[in-house]
Amino acid sequence: MKRVTSFFTHIFGFERLSKYERDYLHDANIRSCSYMGFIVVLIELWMLIRQTYSKIIPKYQAGGDLYELFIKYTSKYWLFMLIGLGLMLFCLFYKRNRRLSKGQFAALLAMGVACMAYTAMLRLETFTQPGEAITPVMATIMNVMLVSVYVFLFVIGAAIVTYALFKYLKNKNIVVLEHLAIIAFTLICLAFGIFVSYSDFWGGKEIICFLTMVLYVGCLLIYRPYVTIMILGVSFLGFYFILLTYQGGLSFQQTEVVISGVTHKIISGDAVNYVTFFISLATICFAIYHGRLTEARKSKALEKSAKEDDRTGLYNYSYFSELAKERIQNHAEDAGKYVFLFIDVNNFKSFNDQRGFEAGDRFLLAIGEFVSEVFPDALCGRQADDHFVLLTGTEGLAEKLNALNDLVHDYDDEILLGINCGACHPNSASEDPRISIDRARYAAQLIKSRFQTIYCEYDKTMSEAYHKRLYIINNIDNAVKNGWIVPYYQPVVWSDTEEMCGCEVLARWMDPVYGQLFPNEFIPVLEEYRLIHKLDRAIYESAFRDLRAAMDAGRPVMPVSLNFSRLDFELMDAVTELDGLAAKYRISKELIHVEVTESALMDNFSRLNEALDRIKALGYSLWLDDFGSGYSSLNVLKDYQFDVVKIDMRFLSNLENSEKARTLIDCIIQMADRINMLTLTEGVETRAQAEFLKNIGCNRLQGYLFGKPMPRDALYERIDRGELIVSDRNVF
Ligand code: C2E
Ligand code: CA
Ligand code: CA
């Protein structure tokens, strides 16, 4: 039973439609109305021309009064034309959530006022008197129609004016008035059909006009099926009864026709045709309604995926930017009150590592909800990862951000969570919002490591550093192509003989504008924008090329260490790239040390693990960089098989004064030795440090004491001058 009722509810359109579906059908109806408006205008124009030629001019020449003739013969056509024009403009300008422009406002206002004024002014002289040619019924119908049409048209005029005012001043959606437009078209069409077809019928012709008009109403305008049935039912029945007033109306009767002396019996099927037409039209209406509804659902699904961020249900970044631009342009006069926020979640990575990806996703969803809760009127989107973007007003911003920070902070009891928020006011209404967002992001970046500060606004003083950063992002391809990325070499020595056992390759960016750039300026930026692999690929290739050239020139062979960023393994197939270069330059694998930082290994990312296994399996040497620099985890030593551990230079900073620091470094070296890993200490600057490290058994040393990073030729010169001696010890 329930199924049957739900089937009928569905078929007849009683079901609840979502706002999207309702809007979709509504928008389509408004579109149909604009076509009809156009047709009404054309027809009325034609009628005006016809009346002028056939009635006004002859009667005026016969001595009639021009004004009276004009009123008598053209009033209703003018009126209909104004209304048609008004409604057509209304439909053409109709745009959900958009304010009317000045011109549109003026046109609608003029049209609406003209309609009202004209209807009010009309003397109802056009009333029809029953006469020889017009039956009393016909006259009554026409007069009733006339009065209601006048009243109705006045209402439409008033509605157009109201709509224009509301839309222009406040950008309020006045759905009632939009429905009124659709109803107006329906009634105008039906009245027109009935009026013309009755005259036709009366003159012994077909009722095509009525049929066409109901076809228009039923098929172009989409009401819910039960409403359509009602509209069609009333129109068909009503018109049927109207027709009855003339010669028995539509009939189902036999007539006898005599053709060439033979009598034929002809059965007239008018009534049957009439009913059949009604039935087929009703069926088509059902079909169209359901077809359009399916269309709406499909388009919703599509639209959703194009606009929505699937993790949080907020807008995705590109749609956010589009809407932000629109919003600022629509309120260009107070664009200064708007601010873009870029919100970054502190420690999201740790949360993901410790609680797992699913919990991470739930956390993102929750942040999305917090954001919409704290900023109910803002435009909210997610840019990527744990980065949220907002366009909002400046009022109460600090309190809101604190509230948001508290919500995020309280989400987990153990992990220290919070937000960093960068802000930037748009420069002008026409500027691409992504520029402001990026500046806000830059500002957020600046306070990332300051835990007490959650808000930072972009200002002019930041712009130089900001532009440098932007320059780096925009020019990495140029830099690679033009050879601005240059490998520098820093010697690594054996601690006992202090002979060179290799060197580390460190990137420098020789820029035509900024001069020499250091890794701390470009590496973090390139990592943030996921472009680091471009630089690394270039550096590896240069290093390999230099190595090959040195070998071809008969220089002593010396291994090189290459730095790998964690992102290299995500953004390219780093191992294949490396292996390809080794093959291309015919470099034996023991000559290559792959340095991976400790922090890269923290989140146990499976592609990275596979890559490291492959590196080892292929025969490259795997080095752990920056050991002890971050959140050290001894698990890293347990889980991966490193050949060499590079001890971070921070341990050396107060080696001379701190017994503790000395003990610690001693222990690390002993521990590495026990698990068969060799050690290298970075940042050796003094002789005392070098002596100490040698004595506690650290195998290799690297630091300014033995040489700063230098260009290839400088390195060769120092070797040639004997300042650096390449070790011939055969352990790579
Ligand atoms: P890192 O791998 O830990 O490199 C060692 C850094 O310490 C280098 O800085 C080096 O110049 C510096 N250094 C060496 N000895 C001493 C010393 O005795 N005292 C002091 N104070 N510093 C010393 P650099 O070249 O500025 O590189 C910084 C970081 O940038 C590197 O740290 C590495 O993580 C990254 N990096 C450099 N080149 C590349 C590259 O080609 N690719 C990737 N992915 N990262 C790179
Ligand atoms: Ca390194
Ligand atoms: Ca290092």
C-alpha cells in the first residue's frame, strides 16, 4: 500500500523537492517565459500595424477623431505589448543572487510604471456590446475577461516595479513575484487562446489557437503534474462549456454530405479529438516534468562535484575564488570591509600520523564545521590539505578567531592543536582573489612557529619577501632551463686522516635579478608549492654530469651525496629518475649517497618506504640526514637500514661547555656503531670539535673547518693546489 501511495506521490509530483530541484525547475520556467514574452511582443507589434492600416487610417480619412480611434483600436495591444516587454525583460534580467544593474533597473522600472499608468488611464471603452454578430454569452465572456485582464495587468505592472526596486536596492530574491510572472504568462496565453479560438469556432474554423496555447502552457512551463492537470482540466472544461454556447459546441454526431449526388454519412469526431488531445497533452506534461527532474538531479550531482570539496562539504578552492570575486564585485563600494583569511592547522600532520588517516579526515570535516559555525556569514572553502580559506567581514574578527582556535585546540586532548591565520584585504574589486589569498597564506606562514600568535595580517612591509617568494615559484622552470640552478660541493672528510672521502651536493640559485639565493630561501617555498622535484632533478643531473666529466678528465673518483626531499618521492618516481641518470652518465652506484632527512620518515608513508627499499636494493648508499634535529625517533633507526647517520650540527653548538652535549654525542656514535651504522657529524667548525669527534670514533666529518660549499671549479682548484686531498681508501 505504502508503495502504491509513494508511486502516486511521485508520479503526480506531490513529493518534496530539494531546494536545488525547485530552483532548477523554476529557472527553466523563467527561461520559457522569456521566449513567450518575445512572441507576445512580436504579435502585439503586428496587431498594432494591422489595426493602424486596416482601421485607423481609413476611419481617420473618413473624418474620425484620431485620438479616439487610437484609443479604441490600439489600447489593448499597446497594453499587452508593454506587459509582454516588461515580462520579457524581467525574465532576461532574472539571475538568482545577482543585483540588477542600473540600466536593467531603469528599464524594468520604466516598463512597470508604464503598464500601471496605462492600465489606470484606459477608459474601458473597449467593452463589447452584444449585437448582431456577438452573442450575449460571448459579450459577457469578453467583458469579464477584459476586466480581469486589466486588473491583472495592473498587478503585473506593480509587481515588476516592486521586483526592480527590491532587486536593485537590496538584492533580495522575491520568489513570489517570479511565480507571479509565470502565472501571468499562463493566464495570458490561455486567455489569448480562448479568445481567438472562440472567434474562429464561431466563424466555422478550427480551434487551433487554443490547442497551441495549452500546449505552450503545458509543455514549456513546467508545473508539478497535479497542478498541470488542474490547469489543463479547468481550461479544457471551461472552453468546452464556452463552446457549447454556440451551435451545441464540439459534437460527436453524424452529418450527411452530398457529393456528386451521393449521400455520405460523416461522423464528426471533434469531441473525441478534444478529449484525446487533453489526454495526450497531460501525458506529455508528466513525461516532461519527470525528465526535467532527472536532469536537475544529474546536473546537481555534477555541479556538486565541481563546486564542493569532498572532505569538508565547503567550497573547493576554484569555486571559492570565483564566488569571492563575484561577492567583492557586487559590493565594490565596500570592498575594503572584506578580508581574506588563510587558516592553517598546527600539527595536523602529527594528528594524522598518530590517529590515522580516517581520523584525519574526520578532523578536517570537523574543522569545516567549526569554521562555518564561527563564521556563519563568510564564504568558506578548503584550499588543500589542512588549509582553509575564507572571505569575511572584519567585525569581531579577533574573537571569532580565538573561538575557532579554542574549538580546534579542544578537539584532541593530547596533541597540541591550534590555528595560524593570515589575513589580507583585497586591493581592488577587480583583482584576482587568489593573489590576496596567497598573501594571506604568506602572512600565516610567518607565524607558523610562534605558538602564542594566531593572527597575522599581510602588509606592505612584507611585500618584498613575498615577491621574492612569488618570483621563485614563478621562475623555477626558467631557473632550471637557463642553468641558474648550480650544484655547490662541500667536502666530507675521514676523521682520522682528514682526507676527502666525498662531498655533499648543495643547491644554489644564481639569479639574474636577486643574485645568489640560498637553499633556506627557495627550498621551503618550493616544497610548500610542491615544485621541489623540478629543482632536485636538475641538481642531480648537474652533479652526475660533473662527475662524468671529472672521470673523463682523469680526476680521482669521489662519491657525492644528494639531498632528497620527502616530496621528491611523491612528485616524481625519484628512484627511477636517479637510476636513469646513473645509467645515462655511466656512474657506478656506490658513488651515490642518498640523503633523506629524519623528518621525512616521520609519517611512515608507504611509497617512501618502498622507494627506500628500492634504493638499497639497487645498490645506492642510504644516509640519514639531520639526525637529532627534530622530533627524534629511534624507531627510524630500527625500521630502516641506513649506511650512514649524519648527526645534526645542533649537537656541536655548545660542545665545548657542555659535558652533557659531549656525552650525548658520544652515546649516539656508540649506538650507531652497535647497530652497524657509520657516522658523520655535520657543522664542524673548530679544530677542538674535530679532535673530539675523532676521539669518540665518529667516522666522517663535514663543516666549514674543511671547506664551505663551493662551485665545482673551486673544489678542483683546491684539490689541485693540494689543500684538499682525495682519499684513496676504498670504502664508499
Ligand atoms: P643539509 O642537507 O643539512 O645541508 C647542510 C647545510 O649546512 C648546508 O646549508 C651547509 O652549507 C651548511 N653547513 C655545512 N657545514 C657547516 C658549518 O660548519 N657551519 C654552518 N653553520 N653550516 C654549515 P645549505 O647549503 O644552505 O643547505 C641548507 C639545506 O637545504 C640543506 O641542509 C638541505 O636540507 C637543503 N638543500 C640544499 N640543497 C638541496 C638540494 O639540492 N635538494 C634538496 N632537496 N634540498 C637541498
Ligand atoms: Ca644534507
Ligand atoms: Ca644535514
